[in-house]
Amino acid sequence: MEAVSTILVLLLAVVVSGALSRMLPVGLPRPLVQIALGAIIGFAANLRVQLDPELFFLLFLPPLLFLDGWRIPKDEMLRDAGTILELALGLVVFTVLGMGFFIDWMIPAMPLPVAFALAAVVSPTDPIAVSAIAARVPIPDRLMHILEGESLLNDASGLVCLRFAIAAALTGTFSLWDASLTFLWLALGGIAVGIAVSWLIVRAGDFVSRRFGEESGSQILISLLIPFAAYLAAEHLHCSGILAAVAAGVTMSITEFSGRGQGGTRVRRSTVWDMVQFAANGVIFVLLGEQLPVILGSADEAARSAGIGNIWWLLLYAVAITVGLALLRLVWVTVSLSISLVRRQRQGIAIRRPPRRLVLAVSLAGVRGAITLAGVLTLPLTLPGGAPFPARDLTIFLATSVIILSLVAASLALPLLLKDLEMEPHTEREAEEDRARIIAAEAAIKAVEKAQHDLSAGRTDADVYVDAAARVMGFYRERLSRFSHDGEEAALARRSELVEEGLRLTAVKAERDAIFASLRRRRISSETARKLVRELDLLEARYRPGTGGH
């Protein structure tokens, strides 16, 4: 009963955080509000959640990483694959080495393997926090895609480095050859398992749907179970469950290209996943805040293990680590960008150097989050001989402080860096979308013409089919004319479309108000009202900006 009450309190805090982040005039990002609420719960309600790292990983990471892999644009990810791999692999190793030696120099009482463990656990970034921070300011789509792709891959490399740092602390030995082979097995095996599990489950579901019909509830539940199946299968084979969940999500999006599923199932499934994402992300940060009383309670022990008498030095260490992470990231991004520009120039490709503010934004966007929290909690309590693991409380305190400080720094700096930043117009994307709409409309007209001919052949009421087909084809011919313009005509057509969408939204709202009024007066049944309102809600989602409208 206590566990259920705790879950309900955490979910309530997530709901309240969403309202508070919108009401606060300063515009604090939601993760910071959730951490603050979690801390209030921990201090005031004395609520204590014992975080089991393995259970934490299993409950929260597979669905979130699966969804990221599912929804991230694949073309953009492939286009920037080199940059993403440089950040996800090269930057992680660079960060672990640089920060490991820096922490060892700054805190002599912390053994070198533990310093590398701390550097490894703070190396992965969290795109969820960056998305929440950048929600109120314009951020280039390409930058966001790079950050998302980086975070999907750097989790595995950071955790692999953490695993070997812990092994070195426990045994006192380290083998670069063994570490490389293990990393390859973890990465390639995890990706292979994720692809296989997702593909097999989706294909089995398609087979059952074709033979016996599709049930939306079952399809949605299957999609919720796929990331857990991939994660558990990979972990059973001692591969990376994290990469397995990501690979399963990418495979899920590719298998959807067959288009065999029902539209209603996709709409409902998307809504369910939006709710899962909102709840899981929120609970992670609320739990982080809820752990603060315990972490702060161990500050004295952490200070003693660091060989200092004042806990304020711990905060200074955390600030130094946060600044060091940003500087290492800035150095890596700057050097990588310069090399890429030189390479492109030698290939004869003209490319404009991005603004310095954008480069700084990439450096500060390396916000730490769930992976860092869960990873640092996996530190063992004791050494093989039974002695306490050295500087464990200190490592947890510093990692948690880095999470909060990186969130605060990004919250303050990113809006300033991205404010009034000139964005490249999305002319290519708009043109691509218009071409796709034209192709789809032409295919629809041909299909309607064929269906009308087949249905009306030899019938005495053929004119009914001709009239109906004419009305349907008229709609698509209007769309063809709307998206076939160039230059000023295209801009005028687009403005006309926006005006039309606004008028349609007004009409949809009036229809819905009238239906609710009829329901209150008992002129229609609740079942009829529910059906009509759902149709209007889908129309509103089609035309309202930001919810899928053109």
C-alpha cells in the first residue's frame, strides 16, 4: 500500500510541476521545477524511495530510449552521423580521460579509478532536459537532432567506461584490449538484439492482424512491451540493454513504413506514448529531488572522505567539474568543427561557419540527467575484501550536484545564446512536403477514378457514383492547385491556407460547443456526442499549429 501511495504522490508532483512551470513568470524549465518539488516532498513529507539502480534502469530507460529512437528523424540522423559519432564516442572518451585526471588532481583523497568512475558517469548527456529548457526559445532543428542522436549513443559508451572504472577500483587492474572487445560486444550485440526483437514482434503482430483482424488495444500494448523485451534480452546476453532499446525504436519506425496498420491505432498509440513519456520523464526528476535530503545528509561524510572540513568546498568541486565538462565539450566541438570545415573546403563544398553563439550553445547543451543519476547509484557499497568502497558518498554527491548545476547553467545561458538567433529558413523541407502532398493527391485522384469506374459499371444509378467521385476528386484537385505554385504565388497560397485553417478551427469550436449544448439539453445521447466530438478533435489536431497541421 505504501508503494502505491508513493507512486501516486510522484505522479501528482509531475502534474503539479507542469502547471507550475507554465504559471511561473520567470519561465523555469520543467525539470528544475520537478527537482524542487521532489526535494520538498523529501524534506516535508519524509518520503523515502530506495532507488535500486537495476530496477530504475529497467522501469524508466527502455521506454524513453525506445521512444527517442522511434521518433528521431532518421534522414537527419544519417546526414549528421559523423558528427553524432564524434560526440557520442570520441567526446565521451575525451571527457573521461580529461575529467578523470582533473578530478584526481583536484581531489587527491579520491583514488584514480574512482575519479575515472565519476568522470564516466557525468559524461552522458540528457536530451530530455535540453528539450525542456529550449521549449521556450527557438533552437535549430539540426542542432536538436544532433543532440538527440548523441544522447542515444553516448549512454552506452559512458556506462561502459563506468563499468571498467569500477572494475579497476575493485581489482586494481585494467586492460585496454579487454575493454575494447567488451565495448564492441556490448554495442554491436545490443544493436543486433534490439533490431531482432523489434522486427520479430512487429512481424508477428502484422501476421496476426492480417489473418484475424487488428485490435488497437493489443497493438498499443505490444508497442509498450517491445522496449522491455529488447532490454531484458540484451542484458541476459550481457549486451547493452540501452542500445538494444534504441535500436528497437529505430527498427519500429522503419517497420511502420509498410503502412499496414490502421490510422486509428496510430493515433491512439501516439497519445499513449506521449503520456508515458511525460510521466516517466517527470518521475525521474522528481525522484532526483526526492533523493536530495539523503544526499545532503551524507555531505559531512563526503567532505571527510575528500579530506576537507568545510562542505562548501564540495560545491566548489562540483562547480569546477561542471565548468570543466563545458570547457572540454567546447574544445572538442570547436576542433571537430574546424576539421569538418577544412575537409568540406578541400572537397569543394561551400559551407558557412556557424555563429559562435551556436557553438557555445552546443557546449552548454550537455546537460546531465537520468543516466548520470542511475549510473552513480550502481557504485558498489564495499570492496571484495569487505572494506567500504572509497569515496562513494563523495562521488554520489558530486554527480548529483553536477546534474543540478548543468541544468541551472543551461536554463540561464541557452535562452540568452539562442535569443534572436537567425535561423535558416526551412524552404527545402517545405518544398519537400509540398511535393509529397502533390504525389499523394495525384495517387488519390487515380484511385478514386478507378474505384468509381469499377463501382458504377453496369449500374442504373451510376450518376450517384459519378457525383460522389467528382466531389472527392474536387477536394484533391484543389490541393494540387494549392501546392503547385512557385514564388509569390506559393507564398500567397500558403497565407491563404493559414487563414483557411484559422477559419476551420473557429468552425470546429462552434460545432463542438453546439454538440455539448445539445448533450446538456439531452437532445442527443452521450454516445453520439462522444463520437462526433472525437471526429472534431481529430480535425482540430489536423489544423492547429504544433499538433500535426501543415
